[in-house]
Amino acid sequence: MRVFVTGASGWIGSAVVPELIDAGHEVTGLARSAASAAVVGARGATVVRGSVEELDVLHEAAEKADAVVHLAFRHDIAFDGGFADAVASDVAAIEALGSGLPPGGAIAVAAGMLGHGPGGRPTTERDGATPGGVGEARRPPSEAALALAGRGLRSSVVRLSPTVHGEGDAGFMATLVDLARKHGVSGYPGAGTARWTAVHLRDAARLFRLAIEKAPAGSVLHGVADESIAVRDIAEVIGGHLGVPVRSIPDRQVDEHFGFLGTFLRIDGPASAVLTRELTGWAPREPGLLEDLDRGHYFAPGAGGGKWG
């Protein structure tokens, strides 16, 4: 297939683009700058210059494709107080991509996992966002993507675990490592019993490929390999590697200690991927999060540099 990828120069794109190419697909990737274009080209994709704000560029690129993998999200404004604007931009981008794809085309849209659960049990692919939860603001993009099934497109939403880990990751795990170094303690909120899911970067990339190849129209898929990891267990591995104490951070100090990440560390978000495996045949085969942390690359000199630290 001819596949157009947004976010092709980013972290998830670093694995999705070569995964698609290795499977025999012809890939074009969106790049908004010369630097991004160089990265996309080095990954083996043909470059389409533009940004997710340029809806005509998205529409035209999708017209020339058989499938789209939409990974881009405007984190530049989302984490600067403009989350609602970032969500609105994402919806517009999805609709532009969907309007360009020919009938029968496939589109897989990245979404977040946290905040979609009912509480008290693992979130399944059939669960929606919890009203008022952090996942609530991500519903409009998911709904826009799934609505494309009604236009004759094989659309799917891939909900990614809060940590997509692997060597080179500069996200949540790298930020936690940086915070532990900064404070001289590897902390966790309260009892540390809140549970996270995780997936290795290469496993996530395979899921996006399978989504455009196999997922039925209107599918919700879960990028979940580790279904339930206590944040205290994560803190203990980090503390062990850095040689710093591991302890609970009192609730009144969580936001000061962790910054915005404190909100996410409080969320109990176990989830399963049973239906995802049944629909696509996906089977994670890379190291789990705790094993990956134990490999040491998050703690190497110059590693990580958590972009949210």
C-alpha cells in the first residue's frame, strides 16, 4: 500500500516508518521543517512538506495514498495551556485526511490510554473516556476517526499506553529519571499503587501496521503489552539504578515534585488488549517496561533528557 504518515519525524514515527517500509509498503511522511524532512528522508520515506495545520496539504497527501497513519498531535500548544486548541486542530486534521482518502482506504489514528477506564477493572477496547477524566478531551479526535467508517473507510483508533518505551525515549520514563536525579529521591504519589500500562516502541509500530492492514472499520485497538505496573515498582527500579532513596511523596507535595506529571501518576489505569490481539493477531514480543529499564539505557550519560522534566 501507499501509506501517508503524519508525525513521521517523531518518536513513534521513528519505528512506524521503517516497520511499514520493511513490510513492503510505500511510505510518504509529513515534515514541517528542513530538519524534520532530513529525519523523515533518512528513515526511508518520501517527504511531504507541510504541517498538520495545513489541511489542504493533508487532504492532497491522503488522496495519493491507500492508507494513513496519523501520529501527529500539537504538543507544542497542548502543554502550554492550549490543550483544547490542540484537540480541535487534531479533529480538523483527521477530517481533512479522511476526506482525501479514497473509498476503501484505511486510517489508523493515535490516541491516549489514560482516562478511558471505568475504574475498578482493566480498561477494554469497548470502554470510552471517563466523564470529567483526563481522557475526556481526547474523545473528539477518536470520535472523528471512528466516524470515518461511515464514509466507507477502514478507520481505527490506536490507544497507546502512557509510556511507549525504548532506547531513545525522551518522554515520561526519561522525565521520571531526570526528576529522581534532580530531587535525589525516586518518588511515587501516595502508596504508589496506581497502575500504568506500557508498550515497547517496536511493538507499538507493529500494531499501527496491523491496524491499516487488518483492523475492521470502526475498531478501537489497545497498544498495551504490560497491562498493570504499579508506579511504585517503576520508582524502585529507577531508584536502584541511580542509587537514590525510593519513597512516597505526600499528596500535598506531588504537584510540586512531579509537575504536570503528578496528575498522570495518580491515575489508576490498568488495561487489556485481548480484543486487539483477536482482531489483528498482534502479539507483543519486545521487553516489558521494567525489563527495559533494567537494561540501563535510560540511565546512560546523555540519555533521555526528559522533554517534560
